[in-house]
Amino acid sequence: MKKNHGFPYKWGIKMRYVLLVLQVALFLPQWGHASNNVLLPGPKISFSMKDALMKDVIWELEKRSGFVFAYNANDLLKAGKVSVEVKDKDVYEALDICLKGTGLTYVVQQDVIVIKRADAPVQEVKKVTITGRVVDKDSLPLPGVTILLKHTTMGVVTDQNGRYSITIPDVQEPVLIFTFVGMKSREVKYTGNNVINIVLEDDVTEVEEVVVTGMFTRKASSFTGSATTIKGDELLKVGNQNVFQSLKALEPGLMIFESIDFGSDPNKVPEMQLRGTSVIAMDVEGASDLRGNFENNPNMPLFILDGFEAAAVKIFDLDINRIESITILKDAAAKAIYGSKAANGVVVVETKRSVSKNLRVTYMGNVNVEAPDLSSYDLCNAREKLEAERVYGMYSPNRTDDIEGVLRLERLYMERLAKVEAGVNTDWMAKPLRNGVGHKHSLMIELGDKNIQLVANLSYNSIAGVMKGSDRENVAGSVFASYRNNRFRFRNELSVNINRSSDSPYGEFSEYTRLNPYWTPVDQYGQITRNAGDEEAYYPNPLYNATLNTSLKDKYTDITDNFEGEYDVFEGLKVRARIGFTRKFTRADHFYPANHLKFNTVQELRKRGSYQINTGEGQTMDYDFSLNYSRQLGDKHYVFGFLSYSLSENTFEEDIFKAEGFPSDKMNSIFFARQYTENSKPTGSESTSRSVGVNAVFNYSFDDRLLMDVTYRTNASSQFGANQRWGNFWSFGGGWNIHNEKWMRELGWFSRLKLRASLGSTGSQGSNAYQSLATYNYSDKYYEDALGAYLLGMKNDDLKWQKKMDYNLGMDMTVKNCFNLVFDYYQSITENLLVALTLPPSSGFTTVQENIGKVKNAGVEVNMSYTVFSHAKDRSYLTLALRGAHNKNKVLKISDSMKAYNERMDKEMLEGGKPVIKYYDGVSMNAIWAVPSLGIDPATGREIYRKKDGRSTFTYDVNDMVICGDNLPKLNGSFSINLGYKGLGFNMTCIYELGAKMFNQTLIDRVENVDMHYNVDRRVLEGRWQNPGDVVRFRSLKSYWDPETQTYPRDVQTKATSRFVQKKDELNISSINISYDFYRYAFVKQIGLERLSLAFYMNDVAKLSTIKTERGLAYPFARNYNFSLQMTF
């Protein structure tokens, strides 16, 4: 990233420059030959000079006009000093102004402007032709090298053999400039030798790298914090679906979790955490349906978009083609500037700004295909399912003397067997699925000069999910304008984002996985039936709901305007003011018609059919005023200072309307409702929070060797108790650039070797704006015309800020400009843990916010890359990368008030077959709790449990629960290969997880606690106890004799035990990308393009896992295929 080892880093900008020079070199001589004495006047020129030598004035004219000037130096010297002011003049008008009163004049000879004394005769300008050859360090020819006469646009390009010939005017001390992509430029002075051969070297010098923090930009060489910067091009190499999909493969410290329930649902924003979990997530009363549109998950990092805070969903919907870079701030030295909101880390997203001084248009088009991935399912076919039912005893009556019952079950079995023999084997899972085809278009228009920049973006993204009817559509537009006038700079960006999404009317995918394959979805007339089962089994056919006018739609509109004004007081000191405004409108409309299957059990017609509308409106205002000072003092001292004052306000309110009674599915508007939903009336909620902060940052660097960072921020927030409004946050970082030590430079091994350490305190704010206040909810019921209310939260004036103490040790290393290593060890302690505790009804309150404990996160992060080779000449390169992270989350201390929560978890464990989350001192936050199992008793087929005292028992007791594993992997990360040759690019990235444990819920739901009336996993017939002496994994499918109850219990429920906790090691081929850039082909320029490239992506290609469990229960997973076209005009 720091070195220009090959073309990917900045080839695009240089190639554009080369193309521009080529155009001028080709066409300018033609203009000159068209008229021997006339040159086109060129662009308008503006400049002013006071008491300047005439030679300096002519040099300024050369630079600004691009023309070649010939003159006698003595003539210019005799003209003395002049003061000139030129504004919007062509070169001839400018010359008239500059030469007025000097005794000098000018004439045009071919393509040269000759300055001479007014009384001197005109002399023919002499010319000289220079030839030569340009090669690399291996003496291989370099085609396409640009040779320019300095201060002019006169130039040529080397041919395929690296040869060139250039004719220039024989002016005083002419200089030729040789430039090529990815190689060091050379300037050569012409001394009379007409043959000049040049050797160009690879440009492996470090580019001045910076760290973008969202508040200011810092020199990376003097930065002591732990931060990862990912360029936009790197994101696009691993995928172009969305930002989070690419980040998952590139930053192992940022764990973006795969939802086993919602799979590839395009309308679900993934959960994520940076360097572990520091907040205990518990159910909170009163959370409204749309609140997530305005607030992030308490463990999510803070997102900053172009300097202002943004919600996760806004980043999720952001066009990935617009992104310039993403910087992830991890430790205190990097993130403490955000103080009270930085505990979970900060993700800073910067969008692209104009780099062109001419009009440029870039178009990106994509076609996206989502293909269902059902590889995790292994369900019985029709014959296998019928046999499983027979073995289970479904066709064997409890009483053999019940002749009628025996005949009925025998007839049912024969009917189903006849269907199987006739070939009935319905693939229910395929019914609600499709290959979703979507498309995305992105247009970027750039225009400007050194003072004014304008960038307009317009994008449209249509995503078609794999479940029929599930879609997401996003339209976004933005206009960025920047103006600089001497010491002032103003920037403003207005963006509008309109999003519409639809959930599938086909319902949850799990409904289809339950249906028996010997059932059919249609009747004898081909019509979809309400009942998917047969005479003996009624099961609602979920396909029927899709034939109705069911509507599950959501939408939001986000309008953001960010303004920034900056003034350069003097060299090094800047004053800046920023204002950010965001307004967001949301609406959800969910309509279920009266004949929807969810109303099957509703007897009263007036209650059938439902409509719910949620409308929300949120607003964010951010203000900050800052001073920024940076200065190099002498040769060895560098200082940077930053001081800011900020204010912010966040508000939102939501209205909820629920109605029922819709006689027809065509009446799909809420005003057709018969009544409000029984026992309900319009409800809603609102929230307002405000904060103020003062921030101070100081950085000192001695000789670019010894580094120091100090940050202090104080915040006040309305969310905390009256006695604890203010919170103080700080950080200290130190670093040592060992590679800049004299003795290390002499070794010549390291171009970068930095050691760094930091510690500091940051905070996190709760998601409830009124968490410290006594709150109550109004009821929708009246008593004697008085509106009822009930207490919700207890007041807590001493509610403190949740604070996180971070410690970090790191090393950055680059060896021989090809091997890069970044290593970090971190440890974090979160104190005053905020939790909403449930109170007993006798207290009169539902919950109270408490500071209850302390959590520790610790881990290691490693990022390595090795450039095997990189050749600028043919744009060939091979880079290998390996990334890894290890993290542990542990509760250090928790209050006794969590006892009630743990007891509630014990009760849930006893009632269901799922493991629960419990919190105890010294225990991992990701621990899997279950009762130890000794396996299946070979004699009886029953499960044997181990009690805490070591005894064996057949009785399940939640008090025997122990930790049976940890959900977090011991090591997670990714590895990738990146290969390129002459425009052809290939990238493959794989994600891995090692050493995790997982409770295999599929074995509980589909194998042991199976409801044989519905379809089951094939393993239901494998490895089960059948006869005494069988040593197997699973208990008997048949009934067993229970000596305690003296019965044959049929539906025995298996509880969560260690038998279902399995090792989870996974390898996911996350991304394969093949691309081609047509830079070598002349037709690209001939059709008016600056760049043309094609790309093909495959995402979520395959997954290898040691655990076999069903994935995508509510919404299936998918494989993604994407075709991309990019054109720049």
C-alpha cells in the first residue's frame, strides 16, 4: 500500500496524463504546419507579478500557456524589472501587456514564439533533432514512454522498441523529461549530444501516506494509533455487492457475522463487531419496529461518512464504486477523538473527490445474479420420508384391538405409498425460490480546475433476492462542490438516498422445508390449494399466500447536506467550521388480506385481514468548530495540533397504526379497515438526545524517528444521570520509526519498521435517549375519561458513562519493498457496563438501567502480504496476502442483579431445546451452556446425563449445566492471491474460521425432537438406537419403556446437552474476480474513451465445514455472480 511497486496504485492517473500529452503531441504540430506564422491562442491566462525580472515573467507565460518561447537572455536582462497583471487573456494579449514599455516585441515562427528587441531583425529559429532509446534496468525496451520538452506540451512517445525522435527549438539549455507509469521520471539537459539513451528505474519510493480520521488527516509516518486503511480499488477486487461484503474478507478484526437464519436476505443489515463484544445485549421493553432505522446495534462500531456520523444502513446502501477509502480506527490513540462514541471502534468512509481538471464522465454497469444455495439441507425424499414414518410407528395403532384404527392407518400408508410409486416427489424448497437477476448503474461526472471542483454522482441499484418477491431498490444522487479563493476554502455536499424494499409474500423459507415430499401443492385442476397435506394431515400451503395481494413493503428517504468552511490563517494554521444536517423519513406498510392463512384460526370475520403502518421521522444536526496546526520546525521537529468544539442533536419519532377487518385482498389500503386491531389504538414513541464535546489532539515527531500522540476529549450527554452528565476520555500513544535510524538505513533491509504502543479511555452511549430518567408509557385504554399510564423505567441520577480502557502494542514492517507485516496485540477493559434490568412487578417499574459490571476483550491481529513480482512495463504482478485475528470476550465482574436474568435463562433451557446465554464472573461472553451428556445408553436407547458430582442419571437437570465450548473461533481471517498481466487481473479470496464450537440445532429440530408429521433430515434414519447393544449417536426413533412412569412415551423432547456441541472449522471461498483492462488497445482512444474495463465476480462460491447444519432457515443463502463494465470518457 505504501509503495508503488506496480501499476495498481496510481496507474490510472498517470495513464490519463499520458493520453492527454499524446493528444497534444499529435495535434499541436499539425496546427503549426497549417500556418507557419500562426499559433492558436490557447487557454485564457491569469496571473500577477510585482517587480519581477522579465525572464521570470516569460517563464510564467511558458508554464501557463504551454507554448515554446525563444529569446536572448541579455535582451530580457536589459528590460529590467516589471510589474504585470494579466486576467483572462490569451497568450498574445498577455504578451502585449508584459512587453509594453520594455522595447521588446515578439513574432511567431512555426510553433515557436520569438521574443526580440523591437529594432532587431527577425532571425529564423534554429531547431535540433534528438534521437535515442529508452530501456529499463534489465536493458529491455520501454514502449509508451513520454518525452516532453520542459515547460511545454511539445513531446513524443517511444515506439515498441523504445526508440524516439524529437525535434525542438534550439533554445538556451533545453531540458527533456522522460516519464513512464510506475517508473521514476528523469530530466536530462541537452548539451549538444544529439543521441540521448535513457535507463528508467522502477519507482519504489514511498508515497506520503496519510491516515484519514474523519476529523482531520494525519501523516501516517507520525501516527501511533492502530488503523487499517483499505482503498476503494481493494474493496472492488473482492466484490462489488456492498461495503460490508468486501470488508468481511479484508479485515479480520471486524467480525461481520453470517446470519444462520436470514442468509442472503437483501433487506437485512448484517451484525458486526470490532475487537470483540463489550455490551451485554438484553431485551428492552418498548423498542419500536423502526427504531433500528435510526440507531445502531450497541456492539456496532461508529460509522463516519465524509466527516459526519452515519447509520449502518446508510453505509450498507452506499454505492461501493463511490468509495475512495475506508479507514478502521481500532485503538485508543486512533479513535479517542470520538470520545464517548468510540468504544466499539470507528469506521471512516471517504467518498471520491474530483482529480480531473477537465470534464470526465465515468459509467459503471453491473448485472447481478443471485442463485439459491441449498447445499446445507439434506432432507428426505418421498420414499425415505415414508419409510421413516413407518419405522417411527405412525402407521401402528396404540391398540391392536382397534380394528377400525388399524384399517384406517393401513389405508393411509397404502395411499401415500401409491403416490410415491407414481413418482410424486415434490421439491417444496424450490417452489418459493428463483435465480434473482438485478442490475446496478453508477454515473460520476467530474469538472473543475485548481480553484473549483464539481462532482455529481447518480446511482441506481436493483437487487432481486432468491425468494420470489423479495427485492431492494436504491436510488442515490449527490452533488459535491468545492471552491478555493486564496486562503478560503468552501465545500458542500448534498446527497439524497431513496430506498424501497419488499419482503417475500411466500413467507419464511422454513415453512417449505417442513412439507412432506409426497404432498402436492396443486389439486387435480392445477390450482394451488390452501391445504398442502392430505385427509389425515392438514398443513397450510404457504404457496397459497403468494397468490393473494399480500404486501410487505418498507421505504426510506435520506437527505443529507454537509457544509464546511476553512480559512488558512497563516502557514500551518487552519480554522474550520462544519455543519451537518440529515433528515430521514421511513415508512413500513404490511398488509395481510382476510384469506391469508395466518387467519385460519380466527373465527370472527371482522378480525380477518390486517394492516400495519409505521411512519418514522428522524433528524440529526452536527456542528463543530476547530483549529488545526501542523508545522515542520527546523529539520527534525514536526508538530501537529487540533482543537475542536462540537454540538449534536438527534431526534426521532414514530407513529404506529394497526387495523383489522379487510373483506377483500383488493382493499389493500388502511382506510378500508373495519376497525383498529382489537384492544389497540394508534401508538408511537419519540426520542431526543443532545451532546456537547471539546476535543484536543497533540502530536510530536522528532526527526521522524520518535513519535508521540496525546488526545483528550470531554463530553456531556443528555442520556446519562443528572450527576454524571460529563465524561472524560483520553489517549496516549508512542512510536519509534526504527527504519529512520542511521544504523538501520545502512542495513538497507527495511523501508518501514515501526513500533508503537498506546493506551486510553473511550466511551459508548446507550441506545435509549431517556435511559436515566423516570419514564412511563401511556396506555390506549381510558377509565372514566382518564387516559391510563404505567411506569416503564426507574430514574437513576447516578447512571454513568460506560467506559472502555484500551491497551495496544503494534508493529508495522516492510522488508525489501515486497514483504509487509502489521501486528497488533490488544486488551480492553469495559467498566460501568450498561444493562436494562427487568424488575419484579411489585416494584411498579418494568426496567431500570444499571451499571453492573466489567468486561475484558483481548486478542491478536496479523496482516501479511508478499509481492512475488511486479513489473510496470507489462503491468504484471503477483501478490499473496494472509490475515488473521484471535479474540476472547470475558466477563470480569458482574453484579448480583444479573441473578434473575440467569434464572430466567435456566427456565427457558428447561422448556426448550436450545442453549441459552448466561453471564458469570470469569466466564466467556460467548460460552455455550449445556448439560453434559455421556451419550446414548446401549441397553435402553435413552440419553445418559452427568451430574455436577459426577454421577450418571437419566433425569435432565438445568442445575447440571456447564460450559461446553465457545462460539468464537480461536482464529479467523482470510487469505488471497492477486495476479495481473497486461491488463488481465485475477483475485481469489478465502475466509476461514478455526477452533470454534457450535450447538448444532439441526440435530435437535430435525433428528431428535422431530415431528414426524413433517419432513426431516436424512440423519433421522442413520445412527439411531434400534436394538439393545447398539452403540450409536442418537436415541431411538421409536418409543421406549419408561420404568418411572410405566409408559411408552412417544414424543420425548431432547434438551440442550453437550452431545450436540460440535467443532466448527470452516473455509469459505468468498470471492473470485477476473477482470480485463483494455489500456493497450488503440480502439479505446479512437472511440473517445479514456478507460474501458470488464470484470466478472463470483461471491460465496463454496463453503467447507466440519459441522453439518441447516443454514438460511428464514431466508436461504445464495451464490452471487456479477458482470461489470466500466467506461471513462
